[in-house]
Amino acid sequence: MSVVEEAMKKAAVAWISVGGAPATAVWCLWLDGALYVVSGPGEQPAPGLAEAAAGAGVPVAVSARGDHGGRIVTWPATASRVEPDSADWQAVAPQLAAKRLNSPGGAEETIARWAAGGTIARLVPAGEPVEEGPSLSDASEAAPPRPTPAAAVTRRPFRLHRVRRR
């Protein structure tokens, strides 16, 4: 069994980099030698994945962590879109819906929402891992937080009771 398959069987999340962009953490499902990722309106953001899955020929790199919490493998992938009327959709969508946490509505509603506006991308390994085991860097890959409109300046907390000065 390859390192990629072993790591991805245990993975609940993976980091996906499309076209050399910064990696994004996504929840995923490993099934029959492929990684399935849902993205789109109301779902997790995966910048560029829908375009790569549409056949744009954009390179995709997938990183997985090991039991110790650190990255153990990065592998190249070929992305394709799972179409709502295909046999793959019938097999994969219910399993993804069951794995989806905090989904608004039931599994059927979630699958219908994905069919209407979401993307289920199928990522298949495309060659040997780019990095694994001893070839992984010892350096931290930490990066400063990306800008977001969700950041807000916080006020100083008020005091409920008066504090005496001595």
C-alpha cells in the first residue's frame, strides 16, 4: 500500500493547493483510490478547484498529515468534476453528505444543493509523491494570516465592579 493511500484513508482533512496558490484546508473523503472534495456556495472554499475540475489543466497538489499531526506526504493530483447525473455521483454524494458536519437540512437537501450549485471534485494521484518522509522540509511552513473582512478591532473590556486603588 502506498504512502498516499495509507495517509488519505485516515484523513478527515487535506490541504489543497491549486496552481501554486497557498494551500487551503478542506474536509474530504477518500474512496476507491480518489479523494473527493465538495466546494461551492454555502460550502467550504477551495479557490480554483472548480476550474481545475472543469478540465483547465491546472496543477493540483494535495498534502496530508500523519498521526503525529505533521505533514507526511504531498502528492500531485488530476482533478475532474463528478457530474450530478453520473453513476459516480450516485455512489459518492450520499457518502459525502453523511460525512458533512452541521449541514443545513438533511442528506437529500444537501445533495440537491450540491447538484444545483456546488462542485464535487475527484482528485486522483497523478504520479509519485512530490514530498514524503525524509524529503520533507524541517522548516515551519507557518504563514501570516491572510487578510479577511472578518477581522475586527476589539475594545478593552469594561469592569463590572469598581476597583479600589491603594
